[in-house]
Amino acid sequence: MLYTPLKLRNIELKNRWVMSPMCMYSCKDGVANDFHFVHYGSRAQGGTGLIMVEATGVVPDGRITNKCMGIWNEEQAAALKKIVDFVHGNSESKIGIQLAHAGRKGSTWNGKQISLEEGWKTVAPSPIPYEESERIPHELTVEEIRDLVKSFKVAAKRAIDAGFDLIELHAAHGYLIHQFLSPLSNVRTDEYGGSLENRSRFLMEIVEAVNELLDENHPLFVRISGTEYAENGWDLDESVELSRMLKQKNVDLIDVSSGGNIHGARISVFDGYQVPFASKIKKEAEIKTGAVGMITSAEQAEEILQNGDADLIFIAREILRNPYIAVRNAFKTEEKCFFPAQYDRAKI
């Protein structure tokens, strides 16, 4: 199944391999550069069905660090278009972008909050810092929340104009959308807090706004944390219910990760440790899912697909080690997978 195409709206992925979005912390003023051109282009040359560009800030203070990627201006969009055009012109890969806002986990470097002089005032649904030692984030007003919804929409428009095939919204890993979802980081008493419906409202408004721009040639993914590994926190049952809601909003796939919102949460990490989350959401919410997390071999990926646990395989660290994982496995199994004509002699 790894080399079976998958259709999402009107686009077809040639195989089920996905380069997972991974921050590279290598931009100046949010602008992609030659490193990113080679980084993403090489994975497309390796036959990966879908390339996902890293978490990209929709506003300057939506970044995790001051070296993270952005798409709040035209210079940034133009740099990304260069990458998109190369992928489309020199491979069979599709390419998507993950739109993000870090919220209270922004203004950091090497996992530590930096000074206001170097960074910026962070924002959150409630005035609760990620770590007790950090500055208290600004509690967003309803008007500010609605402005951020518009910022996601404007960023999505820039991404579409740059030629991206699909959009993913980052609602995982303790960043702003996840902060709204969790009852531990969101203690608001207005329409954006309390019930699951209210805590999901920010995400739903972003989904609706972005989907106003997307046609049948541009699918929409949402990455969520299946659980945050904390008592009374965001859990898998709420993730299933949220996924049902997102399906009704014309979301095409749930990219299922976990954790990130609660400092010090204890997580047992092992090969494929997040696959059961993707499996439960796929089966109970009846929506396509992507599995991610310590998936390191084609055999493991194939088993996940054959078991019906997910529809796409998101590869992170392993694809950093081996940009050609998709096509190299195809050599062994004699599956059809893109390989540059210039490299044909290496098949023998």
C-alpha cells in the first residue's frame, strides 16, 4: 500500500510517504533561503509523495523562535514559491505548508524563553505561562482572536498564490490552537472557553475561514495532539470528537501527533507510539489520518497501512537521515516511484 496513490479532493499523491513538517530554525526575518531550497527539494528527488513545509508563522509573534519561517509578507511568499516551483517542475511530489502560531510557546531559543529585547510578548487564551518561570502571556481579547483568524486566512491565500497544493493547520504540540483546545491552558469563561465546543471555536473559525479559499484542488489537513498526557487535560476521546467536528467542516485528514502543551508531562516513547491514536481517530471519527512518530522503516510503515491504522505515513527524523527512503525501498520491492532521470544509472 505504500506505493498506492491516494486522492484528496482532486489532487493525487503518488504514494503514502509524507515528509513531516519539521522546524529548521534557519530563517532570517522569516524568509526561506538556499538551505530550505535544497532541504525540501532533495526529499522530492527522493520520491516522497508529499512534502510538508515546516511550521510557518502567520504573524511575526506567531513564531516559536526568531529564526522560524513566516508567511506574513510577500517577500516570504516569493521565497517559498521558488521551492514550490522546483518541486512541481522536477518531481512527482505534491507540497503543502503548515500554518502556525506558537502562542505562549513563542519567543524562545533552544527551548528557553528569550528576553523581550530579543523576542516579543507572547499571547495565549489565558494568562498561564508554559513554565512557571516564564513571563505571563497576554490573554487574547475576542477582537484579537478574530484578527488572528483573519491572519490565518491571509496566510493561506499567500500559500495558495505561491502554488502550494494543500494547507495544514498546526493545532498540536502546545501551540496556540492547542492552547485553546486544552482545559488546562484555556480557563476562559466566554465563548472561547469551557465546553469542548467553545474550546474548539478558534480552530473551527480558522478552518471555516481557510476553507473559503480552498477549492477542490486544495485539501485541508489539521495536525492535532491526540493526548497531552496530563490528568484532566486534552485526551484521545476529545480528539475523536474534535475530528468528527472537523470532518463536518470539510477537513480532509487529521495528522495525529501528541503532547507538547504541559511542561514536564511524562511520555513513553517507542517505535510507532502514536499510531494507536491515529488508528482510533480513523476508525471512530471515520476520517482519513496520518500516522507519525518513531516510524523508521518501510516494513513498519507498510504494516500500519495494511492494518488500516492510517492513510498516510509522516516521516520525520528518518527522512532527515535518509532523504531517499521512498525510492530506495522501491528499488527493493520493484514498486513504481519517482527517481530523477539524471540518476537512472544508480538503479542498477
